[in-house]
Amino acid sequence: MRRSAPAFSLASDRPASGAKAHLFRGMFGTAEAVPSLRTIYEIAGSAFHILSSTIPACKKRWIGFSTSTMDKKLLLAVCLCVWIAALYLVGSSEARGQQAAGQYGAQAAPQRPQGGSATAGVFPAVLDSEKRPITAGGFVKEGPIVFQEIAEKAGLTSWRHTMGTPEKNYIIETTGSGVALLDYDNDGWLDIYMVNGSTVDAMTGKTELPHAALFHNNHDGTFTNVAEKAGVTNDRWGFGVAIGDFDNDGWPDIYVSNFGKNRLYHNNHDGTFTDVAEKAGVTLGNWSTGATFGDYDGDGKLDLFVPGYIHWDMEHLPPKPNSAANAVNFCQFRGIAVMCGPRGLPGEGDHLFHNNGDGTFTDVSEKAGVADKKGYYGFTSVFVDVNNDGKVDLLVANDSTPNYLYINKGDGTFKDASFMSGFALNQDGQEVANMGMAIGDYRNNGLLDLYTGTFSDDYKPLFRNGGNAYYTEIAPDIGMAQFTYPFLTWSTEFIDYDNDGWKDIFAVNGHVYPQVDQHNFGTSFAQRPFVFHNVKKGEKFEVVPAVEGTGLAKVLTGRGAAFGDLFNDGKIDVVINCIDNVPALMRNVNADKHHWIGLQLIGGPKSPRDAVGAVVYLTAGGLRQRGDVMSGGSYESSNDQRLHFGIGDVTAVSSVEIRWPDGFVEQVTLPSVDRIFEIEEGKGVVPSVYDGIALEVAQRKAAGQAAN
Ligand SMILES: [Ca+2]
Ligand SMILES: [Ca+2]
Ligand SMILES: [Ca+2]
């Protein structure tokens, strides 16, 4: 479904109204933004990006208008206005920076609470033939079946997520919780950890506390919830989860981010866990979100970064949507009263914890330069090497504020390259509501690209890495913007769902305002997921049709989601944590017969044992693909840490180069394809549980084929 063509737009894939009209709003902020947070650097950086993005666009249009003098004059006038304004911004940034600096002391004071998180404008509803918004419709009767939703059959619907009341009067009831895929018992089969929310009634003892779930993989397509026995029910108002073997004992541990104290569940190797967060010094205490483990200082031990969202006070709540205090309805979305936030509410700072190696951590946020003194609304973070210098950098997706991109300087500190990298804002120079993020090399050129999930009425930005972590946001330029406007996207990941060697994009959606279902806004509270298929070697993506009755046509209250090969069959599946609902399990049933490789990496004595931070370059059929071992990501979630490569019709891998976290570069030879191998640093492929699994899966496949 596409809207009518715009009258005039510098970009090609969205209406002219909204986008450019808001070009400068992002610089100074609006009623919704926080102008006092702007510094000289940010304003100058934003202006620089306007110049760098509009000059090529103007040039392109100029060449396009070869005959019409009137059009050329108009174009010249518009472009000149944009450039003059951008230069003015650079010039005036010093004064504004001083003004901003003067206001820093007052930043902790809450601003007037405000609602609404879209920035691009208001767009007309896109409805399907049955008058359903495209977010809950637009299905086709026939087409390729890519995902089937099998949560009930798999036994996941015995558990339910709960967060606040259905009315969603407060933002703390709306943002949902994450999912982690981890193999906690080291049997070679991914298990599932689902974070739960809570309610005020439960926290004050009136009702039972909602529990998190730990679903053990029974190897037969079903799962059993063992959270109680394992001691990981959390029983707090939970948001994010990150997986990392922080003590290098070979068993994955679990960090859970809550409103209130966080948990660090240490894996006891016997199916149980012990919360060691107090002793480790990593509890914090207000509203924590999607954490990430990573060894930023290269000492071989995983450190921990925990973003903060809003500094929330249960005793002093913002006004309810229809309360007297909100009589003027200043928390609005498209003119209707909704819950307040995040804008106008005080942000919660971020924390970096250095791993001391003795079971304790030290908060080094300030020293390292990642404390988030601006109080941006952090949701999801990931340690990963975006500038290919062998050290993990740090990405933070921030809601309704600019994203952070911190470059690791290698001396225990980070350089804030958020604006200069181009990751802070979308191509309009606009801060958007970044919930979660996908990280992957979708062009197979060895550079990590980024995609973030944002609010409805904003498109979902694609950040292309031009080298050295210099990003250009290009979603509208390659036709990926228009379709995504009505969706509110949380989790997203680059996954090669059809194993053709080119990474595709999966997005999990759902609105925060239940009120949208009462209005013809073209969006809905529950939304279907969407998939973009990488069809031209990273130059173009196409929306995969949502076939009725299949996973992509399932309308969900999606939030956190984790991506991984749950059934060891070489196809990436998706587990979705749906707010106030049962989970969804999207099993990848795509009909392709493409080949694949899975790699479980084990770090040596100088690297983190779970190899977080390792980078693999796998070459097959002339295609060189990159895979990074990461902790955290998606939206407040943690994906399968085994690396997955689709290799198309090729039946042999030419080379595997591994850059281990300690800097050691190893070449490994793989004896076959279509299975998972375990590789230990310095030892190449080692015997593992995956040898037995490969045999078992092959036998089952043969039996299945015989039965058919
Ligand atoms: Ca397992
Ligand atoms: Ca461990
Ligand atoms: Ca693909």
C-alpha cells in the first residue's frame, strides 16, 4: 500500500508534508522537545548532516528538471533556504550552546509532561479493502508462507505477560518486556527466558506477583517452564534481559533490568541460578532497560552497560489521560488525551560497570564518558565494533531523544560520536522514538549497518555504514520509509530468513495507546510484524506479503523479541513477548532449500569465554559475510549468540576468519555445511554436543522424508 506521490520532496519515499516542514524543529526542539539539552556540538553536527544530505538531493533534482525553468527556480529557492538556515544554525550554535550549558543545572527538574512521540507529522490512514488499518490488515490470500505462529503447540502459552492495567494510564504500563535466547543447560538447544512486568496491585500485595518464565527446550518442538525450580522468576516490574557469561565459567548468566532493583542471575551449572546482583554491585534501583555485556577494556572479562529510561516516582505520578490535572489535555496523541511521557519526564542516567574479576563490578560510567548526563530515554544497548578497529564500541537506542554512538578509544574511555556518526538522528535531522535496533552487515561489505524501530507516524530509519562508522540514513531513498509509517516498531533484527546469504529485516510491532483503536488513525494497538526481503544485494528491500493464517498476518501486542535457531534446523525463528498477552513463536518455515552454517564460539583464556565481541568473516560462493557475537539488542532482548550464515546453493565454505576479542586472528576450515560447529579459540573446530545433534537432525529428516 502506498500513498499518493508527494508534490515536492527532497526524498523519494514519503509525503512532502511533515518531513521537511519539521526540518528545523529537531534543532531547537518544539513543545515536545527539550531545547536546553542542545549543545554547540549537537546543533553544528545536525546542521552538518542537513547540508550533507540535501546537497546530493538538490543536485539530483536539478539534473532531473532538465527543461522546466520554473521548477528549477523553485528548487533553487528551496535548496538555498535550507542551506542558509543550516549555516545559520552552525553560526548561532555557540550562543545556543552557552545558553544550553547555563541550563544544565536545571535539567533534573521535570518538565511539563507531554504525550506523543512521533515527529514527522500526521499522515492519513492507510486502510485495506476491508477498511482495516494496514497495521492490522493488508493481508493476501495466497503467497509464500514464511513464518508460522506455533506458540501454543510449543507450550509457550501456559505463561502470560502482565504490565499495569489495560487502560494504560501511565507509561510504565506500556513499554513491555524483553526475551532472551540462551542455552542455560549447555545441551545444544536454545532455551527461552521471558521477562514479565508487574502491576501496582501485585507490588502492594493485593494480587500475586507476575513471574518471568524460563522455557527449557525439550528438543521435540515443545518447551517446559522451569523458572520456579531454576530460581529466576524475578517477581519485580521487569523490562530488559541480557545474556553473558560474566565469570567465564562456561555457563551463560542472566541480567534482568527492572523498575526497582535489577537481578544478576549466576548460572549454578545444575539447572538453577542464584541472584548475585547485590554482591556484584549492579542492582541500581530505578527504571533500567535493555542492557548489554561486552569487554570494553580488553581484559578478557565481560563488563556490563545498563541504560536508564525515565526516573520514575510511583508516589508522584504524571496526570492520567482523563484526570482533572490533565484537563487541558496536554498529553495528547493526534488530539486525544493519552498517557504522558517520555517527553517532559526526567530521564534516568546510564551505567557502565567494570568487571573486577572477583564477582564484583565498579561503576565507571562517569570516567568512561557514557553516563548519559543529558538524561536521554535509553531503551536498548549493544557493545559491538562499528568502526572495525578491533575494540567494541557502544550503541544506545534512545526514545524520543538522539541515539548514542560511543567510539571505544582503547584507554578505558569512549568518544561521543553520536552526531558526527550520523546515528543520532534520522535524515531530516529529527530525533525519533528509537525503541530497539538491528545490527548487521546487510550489504556484505564488512561494515555493520543499523536499523531502528520507531513510533507510528515516523518511518523506520536505516543507517548505512559508509566506513569508519560514518552512517547515512537512507530508508526513504531506497523505498523503505512509506510502508512503515503506521507501525510502531519495537524489536527488529537483520536476519537472513531465506538463507540466500543476504540479510533481511524482521520488525515486531504494537502501539502504546489503546485509544488508537477508537479512532481512524490508520494504526492499531495490536499490530502485525513485518519483514523486508533483501532483494538486490542490499540495494533494495521488498515487503514480504502477509499471507492470511500465517505468522506474518498475526496481529500482536508485540514488544521484546529475540531471534535464533530454536530447532537447530538452520532457520532463524522469532520469539515475541506480547504485552498483557501470551507469547508468539514465529517458526521459520520458508520453503527454500538453501544451505547454512551455525557457529558456536568459545573464547580462549584472554577473551571472554562466550566470545562476545568476536567477529567472523565467512566466505562461501564468493560472498564474504560478517557475523558478530553480541549480548543484548533487538528491543530490551538478547538473541541467539551462535552465529548463523545462509549460503544459498553453495555446498562448501571457502574460508572462515575469526577475529577473537583478544585480537587473535584465526583461520578455520569447516568440513561440511548444514549444521552447527563449535569452534574454540586457537583450536579450530572441536568435538561438541552439536556433533550428536547434527546426526539426530539428519536421522529425523531422513525418517520424515521416508514417512512422506
Ligand atoms: Ca538448552
Ligand atoms: Ca557464568
Ligand atoms: Ca535473505
